[in-house]
Amino acid sequence: MLPFSLDEFSVVGFSGSRSVVPSVFPAVVSAVPAGASVFVGCAGGVDAAARAAFPAARVFRVSGTGRWAFAVRSTAFVRALASAGGCLLHNFL
């Protein structure tokens, strides 16, 4: 059980570290409302775990090479999540 509810959100975004705390992640996944859209990046760790848990997730991928490509991907992710009124679950997993 989590100390917060995601019930008011129809869009949830996952982002975070390259490692996942196995004891926490299932609780977070189960808190995502049924039918909610999930946004996630293309990295390992939290991103990969979220993609596995939500196969229909909208995946924001790096296009190009260099560090700027990651910044472009991350900016697109945050803008899409914000414009949808979504909730970002970041770096606590």
C-alpha cells in the first residue's frame, strides 16, 4: 500500500534510476488506475520495469546520437505528461 493515491490521474509517467527496488515497484504498479495511459522512456532500470509492467505504454525513445538526443527525449516526455495533466512517478522506486 502506498501513502498516496493515483486514482485522480488518467495518465501516469515513470522515470527514475537505472535500478529498481523490487519490494516497492509492484505496489506502485498496482496503484496505477485501470485504464490509465502510461508514459515511459527507453532507458533501463525503472523505465524497463515500467515497460514490462505496462506493455501498451507510450514509449519516448532517443532519436539521434549525443547527449542532446536524451534531452530532446526527456523534454518530449515531460511536455506530453504535463499537457495530459499526468502524474510523474520519479526516482523513488
